[in-house]
Amino acid sequence: MATFNALSETTGQVRVAVVATGVVSPLGFGLEETLNALRKATDCVTPVAGFDVTRCRCKTAAQISDQRLLGRHRNGRKNGRLHRAAHMMITALEQLSGQDSEFKPELSVIGTTSGGMSFGQDYYRALHRQRNLRRSPEWVANYPPQKPVLDAQDAFGISAPCRVIANACASGTNAVGHAFECVRSGKYQRVLTGGYDALSELVFVGFDCLQAATPEKCRPFDRDRSGMVLGEGAAVLALENFESARRRGARILAEIIGYGISTDNHHLTQPDPSGNGPRRAMEQALQSARITANEVDYINAHGTATPFNDAAEGKAITELFKDVPVSSTKSMIGHSLGAAGAIEAVVCLLALRAQFLPPNINFRNLDPNLALKIVANQSRKAKIDIALSNSFGFGGTNASILIRNAPA
Amino acid sequence: MSLHVAGAGWVTPLGGGVDEVWNRLLRGDEATTQTVSFGENHKSYSGFLVPNNALKNLPPHPRLRRASAISRFAAAAGLDAIAQAESKTSKIDMDRVALVFAASNGGVIYTKRFYDDIVKSGAQSASPLFFPETVFNAPASHLAAILGINGASYTIVGDGAVGILAMNMARDLLESEWIDFCLVVAAEEADWVLCDAYRKWRLVKTQPPIEPFCNPSRGTILSEGAGAVLLGREGSVKVSSINDGGNFSHQQEATNLIDRILHDLRSEPAFIIASANGTFVDFAERTAIQKQMPTSMVYSLKPALGESVGASAIWQVIIAAQALGKKRLPPMLHACERSGLQFATTSSHIGSNAIVLSCGLNQQAAGLRLSV
């Protein structure tokens, strides 16, 4: 039997294991489907089905099929009243519980950006038409952002207090990072973390009116990139004190080893073009893990494909890292906002376990101002031990986490 | 690690400034409601709104030029908390301050305006000016920019208990040697659409007063504002325990959860700043208090300031800290005399411990203990 150190050799702090995970995204439900779709470089972006986009510039998004998502969960009669996001969280948590039914969190830390927004929209549209308000109490009660999390916890008998982080598009990575710090501090043994967001008209139109969304393909870091495509989904990760996990014989999938957070005060919606904010988050993650930039084998970039984000992030990566493969999996699954960081943490975990680099699809020509080694268009085999995942959001919030493959 | 309140600030329907509002509460003042309406075809509601003069000390800053009301409230309260702390100690190094912003409904006014354009005129009419302000962390971003906080900044969302959850998160962040202080700010803005939504949820009444602990409950009235506490490792008021409680699936289960929280926090005699607001919360708190701490003095600020949802728990913390410092509690207004609880009066004896209970309207509850 392999031996493990309870404390990290590099930091001397408590090690934090990922013992189970669940994911639902346009790539598929669960780790196997997600891995297969990543390897095949699947483009999940399709015409928007859930609401009218005829007057929008962008008309596509990466979506999860309602037919598959809805009506398959254990909440009985309550099921029909749940928000789509709650179904996503339940689906992800069901997978996690299937992998490790003994995992009982003391705390949950979950990221979201828009909560149950579409119920707010339903309510407001019904109000505007002055009819069909019969369902308004359930819309109102299920609209708050903590509800999908509490519904999912309730479905699996989890009573842990819940911190719902709403740091815009960095929420998911902030949630995983904060959960990591909670376990690493020694104060908590087990923390459930992750993120969720379901596509909604208000948010879709919001990004469209800012001209941040593209009517074309999503091409992160490409010379001709023209913007983001929205997505949706949920992912959860079970974090546990490494020693506690080892003692109870839990399967260790990966380790979270570092976390960085920074705030740049440049603008509410635009990143500091210097890349200073993202750079500080990545540097802090490296310091937190006590590793050097040379030890990072793969970067899952925030990579929204907006001109400003990719320029700032690309500059920061170029300054910090040399020849590290970079991809933005948002090119395949769109930007799922509060879920993105959690889904991308799972993508990194899969990349580490299956030893491959997830692709950055729709890529044609590298932005000449960036010196990045893009994993262009196809996945490829690689030996990777440590992956960095970035998320940046409105409000100048920047977050980076470092994930290491589990010991063999 | 020892956790203390190093400074506080608030913006309330009774005005701004901790001492100013405190003195009004001691006098038994309650805020005046205003009519909150939306066109001619919809029912009007009463709301406790923040008067303009409560923001008179808010400095001009480019970030606040088009900012929502909730961002302004948060900025004013946060700046006051920092100023109060700096009046007692040296200047605070913002590189070593973390920010935790808490809200429940967030920037609902701009969200409504943004979506209203879409509903009435189509997506092409949506305003790029409003959309960024609809994001939950916009107030935190503005406050961080004004103060120069460039490290950890978190926005957490939840129901009325979110302020306590934010304080517990701050306690966790202060475990880091890189952080000296954590500024916890909670804010909410009131709007017709919220009043209507909570009314349809059968929680809101149309006219004051809020009458806590009545049976049956008679409904609450929404309010707005912000509260801020600067938490550090030193200060006159100690946060001796935080219990981030848990979640309840049904309103009936709230009683058991509050009972457990109170049981865990009751180690010494203490007065209780309850979250009773004229809804099902009152029954849960009354039952738990009668069982766990039947002789404790109880105060709820909701009749005076209204139910500000996301901001309310931090208001309660500020009230508790003030009461411990001043050895007085404001008089409890409009409470049901037959509830069996001991309500605060201006002559109430105040000990050295306070418990803040927060039972939210949407499944979360938490509590904490303060001491001097």
C-alpha cells in the first residue's frame, strides 16, 4: 500500500484531496461522457432554444437538453417546482454521492452568478401581462440563488450550512478556492464545493447588449476572436482533509494545492489591460502551493474570447509561464458563468487523470500580441502532473486554483 | 484566533451614523414608511426607505456616478465602519483588508429596469449601462475600488441569515496571516417588485406596524439600507462564537434549527437580538427562546427599521455591539404582550453577553454571540 504524507512536503500545511465529483454540462452528464466529449473536441454550441433571441446579435449558446435533465430526480412532487439549475445541481450531486456515499460535508461553498433568474423573469413577464400569476409564489420562493443548492442538498439529506459565492464569472473558482482554504486551515474536514448556472434570457441579453457575446464561433486567444458564447451547467467537488480521506479508504482523485484571489479596481466590466489582476491571482496560487511556474503542465484559461479578457489574461500568462500548454474549454461548452470555474476544475481533474490536454477549438491564428502555446483544435496526450485553472469576472474579481494529480 | 468588532457603520431608514440612529432607537423612534408603487394598475405597498440625508457623507467617486442604490448604501456603511475603526487606531492598510459583501435580493431596481426594457420593447432595447449593475458583486466591486482593496473580495448571497454567514466567512479569512481586517458589509434595496413578490409569498403586509411575536403572524414590511462591521483581532466587542446553523426545508422545521443554534450559543446569560419580523420566523424564535433561554431579554429592531432581508443580520450585530458598549437596549416596539417573552425596555439591565439570532425567510438560519 502506498504511503501518504498528511502534510504537504512543500507547504507544511494540511493537504486537500478531491474524493468525488459530479458534472453536468453541454459536454454530457458525468465524468465519462465529459471525458469522451473533451477528447473528441465536441463543439456544443447550438441555436438558443429556451427564449426568443431574434433581436439579439448573438443567437447561440451551449445548452443542456431539458428532455434529459428534467423529471428524473428523487424529490417527488416537489420535483416539478424546482428550477432547472436545481436539477443540474441534483444531477451533479447524484454522481458525487454515487462515487462516495460516505462523504458528509460540514460546509458547502457553491458559486453562482444568476441563481434562479429565469423564475424572476417568469414572474415579471406574468406581472407585465397581468395574468398567469398562479405560480408566482413558487417562482418567488425558488428564485433566490441559494435555493438550487439547498434543494440539491435536501435531495441527498445534506444539512451543511451553505455559503453561496456570487463573484460573477469567477464564482466557481472562488468557491473551490475558498473551500480548499477552509479544509487546508484544518478547521473543516470535509467541504462540498462547486458552482452552477442555468442559461437565462436576462443574462443572455445582458452580454449581448454589452457586445461581449459573438454572433460567430467562440475563438479564445485567436487573432480574429469576436466574443463569448454563453453556456450552462453545474459541477460539484468533494474536498476532504487528505489524511481523513486516506484513513477511511476514500478514493483520491486529485489534490487541490493552491489558490489565489485578487481584485483589480480598473472597471466594473473590463479587465485591467495590464493583466495585473490575473497575474496576481496566478502568482498567489503558485505561492500558496509553494511551487514555481515551471512546474505547471497545463493551463485551463478563463479564455472567454472577448478581445479585452484574452488580451489581459494572455499577457499575464505570457509574463509568468514559458511554453505551458493553454486551452480555453469555453470554446466547446461556452461560458457557464458561476459554474465555469467548477466545471473547468473537473476538466483539469480529467486531464490529469487521463493524461491529455483538452482542446481550444475554433482556433485559427494566434493573436500576434500573445506568446501562448495553444492546444489548438484537437486534444492530445501529454504527461501532466499539475494544472492551473483561471476564472475572472465582472467587478475585477480574479481567481486561480492549482490541481495536482493524485498519487499513483 | 480572537475575533473582534473594530468598527461599524450603517445606513438605515432612520438615517445614517451608528450613534445617530442608536440614539433615535433609544428614544423609541421608528422609521416612517413610504408608499412604494408601480404604475396605476398595480397595488401599492409600504416600505421603510432610506432618507437622502443618510448618504450625505458619501464622497463623490466616479464609481458611484451611475451606481445603484444598494451600491451607495454599501459604500456609505463600509466607509463609516473604516472611519470608526481608524478613529480608534492608526490608519488601516487596505492591502491587508479583505471584503465580504452580503446580499439577498441584490440590485433589484436596475435589474427590473433592465428587464422591463426587454419585456416591453425587446432585446434590442436593453441598456448596457444597467446590466453590469444587476450583477450581485457590483456593490463589492465599487466599494473595493473606493477603498483600494485589491486582495480577497467575496460576495455571498443568501436569505436574512446571510450576514451571519458572511461574518463566519470573515472569521475563516482572518485565519490567514496576510489579512489584518475583514470588512463585512451587507446591503439591500427596496423596490415595488420585491414588495409584490414577498406579498405573493404571503410574508408582507401592506401597512405598518410590524408586530413581532404575535400569533398568528401578521406580516412584515420590507426596508432597505446597509450595515458594515470591520472585524479584526482586537476591539472592545468580541465575537465569541458564530454558529452558521444550517437549512430548513419547511417553515415548521425552522423552530428546531433555531432551537439547536440557541442551545449551542447559550453558555452564559445573554440578551437576545432576535430577527422576529411578523412572519413564521417569530414562532420559531419564540418557541426556541422559551425553551432555551426563557428569562433572557429580547429585542427585535424590525418594528423600527423594517425587514431589510440581506442587511438585517448585520444591523442586529451592530445593535448588539452598541447595547453591550452602552449597557442599554432600545425599547421593543409593537411586540405582542402575550407572547411570554421578556421584552427590552429602556431600563432593561444589560449583561456582558449578547446573542444575535437570524432566521431567514428562505431556509437559512444562523446565530452568533458577542461579549465585552
